[in-house]
Amino acid sequence: MNRRACTNEAYIPTSIEHVANIATHGIWIIPSVICSVRLFRYSSTSDQYISSYVYGTSLILLFGVSTIFHSVQYCNYHRSLKDALHRCDRAMIYIFIAASYFPWLNIHNNELLHAMRYVIWIMAIMGILYQQLFHERYKMLETIFYVVMGIGPSVMILKVYNYYDIMELKLGGLIYVFGLVFFKSDGRIPFAHAIWHLFVAVAAGFHYYAILKYVYNISVDGNVPPDETIRLIHDALR
């Protein structure tokens, strides 16, 4: 690994770290497309279709933009392009957090959760604006923003859904939080950013499964429970 970056600089990975950064997110692009299409196929109402489109698109872009950025960074050409992609890569974190909450907030018939749909996107826009204005400055504060935005709305979701036993949702959140240790360890731990990528992939997998199971009511084998099938048909015919 190389030395740690200064306050207003981005860490420059070694060649092998570049390859690891590309591989650890690049391999998830195709699976994210498959998972997004699967979620869209299981949709039967307008809210579900919108939710699957928003969440699925952000899932694909999360891994896609990250892979493109790290690939361009590895080639070490076009400094302005690298900077633009780096900003996009960081902005995608805010977008993906908001999109991960969107199915929970959009499908459930609750006025408070529906209002939270707008709040979470306002938070994402504010985070992106802050990140664009102070790129690679106040890095710890930016990380705190990620944590607040990532954890805050989950309290409301758990309360309204009364699903305090959703283990997949809790595990995904914990994996994200623990992964931040590696996110902030470039220049301290070899392959720290690639390890962070793996944490992101695993956590996103848990949250995708939670959305599929608890929001869309799809069982592990892909079947919809009989009572839920009746409800979906009824909603589709309304």
C-alpha cells in the first residue's frame, strides 16, 4: 500500500489495490442486474414497479459507477474525468442509501412513511451538494453524514412496520457500519478499500433479501404466499 493521503487529497492505491478495487465491485454488476429484473418481475402494483425501478437502478449504478471510476483511476489518464467520476462515486453512496429505503417507504400504506420518502431524498440531495462543494475535505464529517442518513430512517421503519425481528435488515446495517472501519483505513490497512467494497456487497445482499421477503412478501424459493397472492391480485384489479 502507499502512504496515507493528506487532508485535501484522495488516497492513491497501488497497482494491485487498483485491480482489487475494480474486481470487488465489478463482479457484482451482472448479479445486480439479475436481482433488479427479478424484483421488477415480482411487482404487481404501481408502487412496487416504481420501487423496483428506483432501487434496482441505484443498485446497478452503485457497482457500475464504482467500477468505472476505479478503472479510469487505474489507467491514470484524464485527471478531470477521474475527479468527476470520483465525485459521482461518492454521490452514489447518498443515492443508494435513499434508494435502499425507498421500497420500505413507498409501498407501505402509512402517511408518515410516505412523507419520509421526500425527507430521505432531500437528505441525499443535501449530502451530494455538501460532497460536491467540499470534495475530499472534512472527510470524517462526510462519513458521519453517511452514518446518520443510513441509520436514522431505519428507526422509523422498524417502528411502523413493527418488524423489530428483521434480522437481515439489522445485519445489513451492522455490516455497513463495521465496513466503515476499512473505508477510513486507506494507507493503514492493505486493500482497505477493496475490503470495504466486499462489506458493501454483502450488506446490500442482506438488504435486498429483506426487501424481497418483507416488502414484497416473496419467499426464499421465489414463491408468493397464498394469502399474499390474493392481496396482490386484488390490488392489481383495483
